[in-house]
Amino acid sequence: MSRLLIVSNRLPITVNKQGKTLSFKPSVGGLATGLSSLSEKEQCQWIGWPGIATDEITQDDKEQITDEIKGHNCRPVFLSSSNISNYYHGFCNKTIWPLFHYFPLYTIYEERHWQAYKQVNESFCEAVMELAQPGDRIWIHDYQLMLLCDMIRRRLYDVQIGFFLHIPFPSYEIFRLLPWRNEILTGLLGADLIGFHTYDYVRHFLSSVGRIAGIEHAMDNLTVHNRIVKVDAFPIGIDYKRYSDSFSRADVKKHVATIRERVGKRKIILSVDRLDYTKGIIQRLEAFDLFLSQNPEYKENVTMIVLAVPSRTGVEDYMDLRKQLEGLVGRINGEHGSIGWMPVWYLYRMVQFERLAALYNIADVALVTPLRDGMNLIAKEYVATKKDGRGSLILSEMAGAASELGEAIIINANDKASIIRAIKEALEMPEPEQIERNRAMQSRISRYTVKRWASDFLECLADVKRAQDELSVQKLTSKNRKHLAEAFKNSTKRLLLLDYDGTLIGFSDRPEKAGPDRKLCQLLSSLTKNSNNEIVIISGRDKDTLERWFSGFDISLIAEHGAWLKPRNSRKWALIEPLRDDWKDNIRPVLELYADRTPRSFVEEKDYCLVWHYRRSDSALANIRSQELRAALMDLTANLNIGVFEGHKILEVKNIGVSKGRAAQIWLQKDKWDFILAAGDDYTDDELFEILPPEAYSIKVGHGISKAKFNVYTVDEFRAILNELTELQDDI
């Protein structure tokens, strides 16, 4: 069975040090609970920070921590105080957290925080590399590690990677404010499966990917470097049985009795949250203040219990929030309270499960009004405890849970009048209606528990892998690769037919700048040193560009997908056949019109070809324009000997008789080759693969249906094969 590597900012075990003694205790939280259940049927390893800075421990402490948690299938990533300050308290909590929760005015953009974020993600990557084995699945969690998927993918391309974001993903207009938006998207798109709590977040993510990265989606699937990436919603659940059975526990009953003795027969409104400005605690207290003013009959008949769990206590915004909250509580109690009745019972602390469960059980109303929240499990936990079905949930529409708990009283957290009406409705709701609403919600959340959420995500990850395999041609295995190397080594007449963009070099947003890099130049020089090798680059580029880039190499060139030819022993380019270009005068104005109507698109003119590029344009607009343009061009070219071809973010108009296969045929007939290798990445290369003799090796770079015999996934992987061949020729 393959292992599951779980990677998160924090381990499910927290380490503390008092004096010279280390202590270990389980971490609390829904994620630790949900994923710990996987160990029953999965072979799991958990990678994360143990909760203590390296500045506070010795080398011996590090070794002790590593040994101790190893028995719990955990692997530590040690972080310094500087890392924690700049990466976690800085970039994570002062940049990503406020921005993704729609608080741009709270957001700080600091380059040093970003650099620390990258550095820590690299540290996590190194930890994964030390532990990962072939066949492992890797599940990465949350906003602290959004660069990690791509970092791992670059080093372990075949591994299955899932990513889940536990906070909201903002709309494009908010996300675009982030200076490092491209890097974040690139990091996330290294995953095979990207999960969010709700479909709203899925839509926001896909919109940002389309508009910023220029990658379109189909049925929530993206194609990233010829690899399928699935984006879907998985609403995280709770340990339902733990909460639904809580009332039968003796310790919970004891706490219920204590609370009831203090509150008496008054109705109880419960507010439970981490102390965070995203939770709307101030707004709900202000609404409760107005409720008491507008409904004096409820004075001395209702108590609001506010449990504020400390959070980010060292951050100034949170310290200010606490002062504001405590001032507001004091004012409400002073204005509305009386001897023997305190309207707001305020608790600023962590509480154990039995105390929290008691509060849930006894509360008549749960007031859950975040201004923005990824899911909010408080709402689900409250509903689960209502064994007899009595109790009312007031829930903000801005919480992810609102999409599942539609029977709650749904409100706008910014609308105090709406909250006031909801409180009155909840307190006065007839018991049969309370029971009917809660039973419907309980039925739903009892089925989709946290365990179901975790297993559902992993099943979907496996489905994505199967879909990737089905859409791929045969993977070039190590065995196939060995055969290819042996055939190359044992041959004396070798022909290598190589596409350029997407095969020898990756795609660029600025194609005019995508010339060969230093490593590619070294690779081509090595291949051409051996006189037995004939290298032919077959590209859609124009002949002047190819001449400028490759004139210093002893290689043959084919430009414009086969229109122009230049053998390596020739100084001049030749047309494959007499071609007409008078049609361009009729087609060019149409392409230019669509370029003008589609910002950041442009027209490239070659000798016998016109190309409309829209890689850098807004994807939604470009998708519409490309369909319109294609239809217009099909009408214009119906009676001409030219065709319209759709490539990677391009529409190309060229002579129908021109193809890579036809041009390559000239070299195939030139000599008796005992080794032929052809490689490419798109539909134009299938024209080449189709005319190759049976013994030739053909390789598609990337996923997708192809006429090639084999495929590799990336440009780097194909370059590695060519490097192996150069080493072999040196040994001959």
C-alpha cells in the first residue's frame, strides 16, 4: 500500500519546554481530528512544525523531539524565531489571512515577509524530499504552504499531490491586489487536486487562474503543462458522534448543571469564536445591545455567553480588538444590567471539550455571524449536540457552512437590523419548527463527517490520477528509456527531429523572449559534436528568429511548421514548394480587428502564415473572441487553399499543404538512418509522428492523446533524456 504524507504548518503534536524538560501533547483542532482517523486504514506520515522555535532548544532537544514524535509517525520541520516572525506572524497572518478574508485595509505587503514565506516552504520541501518514496501520495494543507505543491512537483513529477485550502479563496478583484499572485497560483497548480470548502471559492480560484495565469477550465478541470488539475469543493465536516453523544457524558452534565444554576431559567444565546476581526464578534454584540434596547421585555430574561478564544495575542490588531470587545461588554452590562443579571457573560480563554459541549447543549440560540469564514465548524458542532432537536442557529451567509445549513436563520453579518430580527425569531421559534430544522441539518452533517471528507478527497485524488493516465500515451518507463539508450548507442546514423516551444523549452508569456537558455545551448553543442548525429529543429517560429537563435550550431532548421527549410550545410533558406501569400491582405485586417478588441493580444506575421496570440489576454474575453474569430476565418478561407488551426493560446492561418510531417520526410529520405527520435508537444507534431517508420522513437512532451509511441511529462524530463544520450555518445 502506498503511503500518505500529510503536510501542514503544525503537527498533531505540540512540543513545549519548561526549564530543561520537553513536554509533548496532542494538538487540538478539526484537521488533526479528521486526519488522525485516516491512520486506521492508511499508512500515514505527518510533516510539520512541532510548535517550538530552534532558538529555544539545543541539538540534543532536536534529536529527542525527532525520536519522540517518530513513534507517532511524525516528522518535524524546525523553524527559527525569525522564520516564525516573518513567515507565520508576517506573511501568513498579516498578508494572506486579512486579504483572503476581504480585509485589504488590514493587509501588509512586505518583501522580507514574502522571502521568509518562500524560504520556509523550501524547508518543508526538503523535509518531504527526505521522506518521500516512489508511489507516495502527498496531501498539503492550507495557506501557509501555497508554494509547496509546485516545489515538490519540480522534483517529483509523477507523485500524486493534493492541496486543501481551509480559508476562503477571494474573488479575482481581491486576489489581484497581492503582488505575488502569480507565484501563489503557480505554487497551487503544482497539485493534481485542489480542494476548497465551497463552490464559491472554486469559482473564485478558477477565475483568478484564467485571468492571471491565462489557463482556461473545462468542467472544473485545468490543463497545466499538459497535466490535468482538478479543482473541487469538499465541505469539511466534524466528528459528529463525539458531539451528538456529548450530553450523555457525566462531566458534560456536571457543567450543564453549573451553568444552569448561574443563569437560572433565562434563555441563553451563545457566541463562540477565536478572537479575530473576521468573526464579526463586535458587530454581533452591538446588535445584541440594540436588541435589548428595542425589546425591553427580554431584559433579565436572556443572557448572552461570549466565549472568545485567544488568538495571535502578539499582533497589534488583535490586542486592539480585545480592548474594543472588553470595552463593549462592559458598556452593555453597565447600561442594561441589573443586580442579579448580567446581560453578557464574557469568557476570554480556551475551554476543554466537556465545557464547550455543555455550552452547546444548554444554549437556546447559537449566534454565528462571521464577516467571512472558510467553513465555521462551530455551527455544525452546535447543531450536532441538539439530541432533542431544540435550539436555533443564526448563521452568517458569509460562512462556508451556510451552503450546507440552509435551515438555519441566515443573515447578513453587516446588517444589524437583520441580526436583531433573527435573535427575536430564534428566541420565539416554536419547538416543532426548531426540531424540524435541526433534524434536517443533523441528517446532512451526520453523513458528511470529517472522516468522510478526508476519504472523499483522497478518492478524488486517485480518480484524477486515473484520468491523467487514461489521457496519456504510454509513459516512457525506465525500461523503455533503457531500450532507447541502447538503440542510440548501437547506431551509427542518427536522426533527431525536435520541436522547440514546449519540447526543448517551456512556454513563455513573452514568446519573443523565449530563446534557448545556456543549458539548452550546451546540450545542442554536445549533440552536434558527434558527426553521426543529424539534429533538425522543426518549429512554428519564423525563419529569421530561428536563424538568429541557432546560426551558431551545426543543425538543420525547419520554420513555420514546414514552410521553410535550411539544411545544416546550407547558408540559404528554401521554400518546401512555391507558396502564395496574397491571401494575407484579406485575412490580416480581420486578425488586427480582433487584436484591437482583445487587450494584450497581438498578430504575428510570418512569410506564409498569420498568427493571433492571446496568451496574455483575459481568458474569459479571449475565449469568446477566439470562437468568434475562428468562425469568421472559416467563412473567409472556405474557397482558399489555406486552413485555420487552433494551438496553445493561438489561432493560426496557413497554407494547408504545409506540415511538419511533409518537411521531415525530406530528411527521412536523405539517408538510411538506424536510429530516429522525434519529439513534440502538440497537434502539429502528430503530423510528424504519423509519417515515421515503425522502428522510430516518438515522444510527446506532456499529457494528452497523441500519435507518439511514448510520452514524458515535462521539458526538463525530455532534456534529461537528451543529456543521457550525449553522455552515451561520449562513451562510444
